[in-house]
Amino acid sequence: MTKTITFTLMHFCIAFSVTYALTGSAAAGGLVAAIEPLCNSVGFYFHEKVWQRLENRQAVEKHIPAHAWLHHQA
């Protein structure tokens, strides 16, 4: 969870800076910085969960002997 929070803070600063540089508006920068990183952080959290499941699945498959697959698939 700490990784998600620090990612959100970094993203907030980047989003504000880029939007402010493009528009010159602190209000627009604040609005974009508040909404866009939060959306991405939610996506990032679920992205990490999917990758954890894939990595766990691969780790389990490595521990199953090859001959076990023959009985499992039949």
C-alpha cells in the first residue's frame, strides 16, 4: 500500500506541473492533478494484483512435476 501512496503523490506532482505548464492555470492544474492520478492509482493497484496472481500461478506450476500434468490433463 505504501508503494501505491508514494506513486500517487509523485503522479499528483507531475500531473499538476504538466497541466500548469500547458495552461498557466493553477485551478486546472489542481483539478487534473486531483482526478487523473487517483484514477491511475486505482488502476495501478489492480494491475499489481493481477501480476501477483500471475507470478504466484507460475511459481506453483514450477513445483508440479511433469508427470503430474499427464494425470491432471486426462
